[in-house]
Amino acid sequence: MLSQTERAKRKAQSERDKKIQQRQAQSVRDKKEYQRKAQVENHKKEQTRKAQSKRDKELHRQHEQSTRGQDQSQQLKQQNSASSILPQPKSIHQNQFGLKVLSEPDREESNVDVVAVHGIGANPDYTWTTSSVNWLQHCSMLPQALPKARIMRFGYASQWFGEETIRQSLSSIANSFLSALCEERE
């Protein structure tokens, strides 16, 4: 027969063993939950990557069609719906390159510079225009929302594909932008 202290020791050891088993079981559950979440996240990333790849391929296909000289009516027939049709980019002229101040308050009132930089293949003036209104410049648009801001846009040769492909690097465009901004701030 076991003494009372021996029974108490065994009971305490049994409780410790149960707690250890519970912790181990919880650790296994936590690890499985972490792995499940990681799988879900990886699946989402893969789906996003596939969707982006599909969009990139479609943009490349559209670009290839436009560089082969297809006229606009043929392109319209190939589109799925009228709402997905993008306007053809306007060509960029030398006089559109560089930094252009669109809205400028008094020097004493100006406390921030806003510089808009168009995307690849885009026109620096038409990118910010809708219904003939340049929202960077029109008095009821961005200048009204940011009355103490000097608003500028930076234009660069952005034709990276096709017959009019530019012959400069992105870093040279970035350096040109920074130089123009520093010069404007002096």
C-alpha cells in the first residue's frame, strides 16, 4: 500500500505529465494551423501571380497587335467589351520632356511639391486629363484640394516597345528627374 505522500507525488507527476501532453498537443495544433494558413497564403499569392501573368500576356498581345500595324477597327473587333478599350497613346514630343510647373502658389505660401510622373508608354500631358480637364492643373481639382502645393509633372521618353523604342536606361531617366527637381527647387 502506498503512503499518502507517495500518492500525492504520483498525482502531482501525473498532473505534470498531462500538462506536458496538453502543451505538446497544442503545439502540434498550432503548427498545423500555421501550415494551413501558410498554404492558404501561398495559394492566394499563386492566384495573384497567375492573374498578373495573364494580364501581362494580354497587354503584350495587344502591344504586338498594335506594332504590326493593325488599324483601330480591327482592334475594336478583338476586344471583349467597349468598356475595356483603352485610348491609343499620344506620341510624346521633345518639348514635353522634363519638369513642368502646372500650379504654383506664392513662394511664401508653398509648403509642399507634388510631382506626377506618367507611366511607361504614356503621354505626360494626356495621362492626367479626362474630358479635356487636366486634374493636376484645373483650378477646381488638385490645386483646390492642395492650395499650398506647387504641382508639377515630369515628362520623359517612355516608349519602351515598338518602332519608337527609346535608347536610355531607367536610371538615366531617374537622374534626369532628380536633376530637374533640384534645379526647380533652387
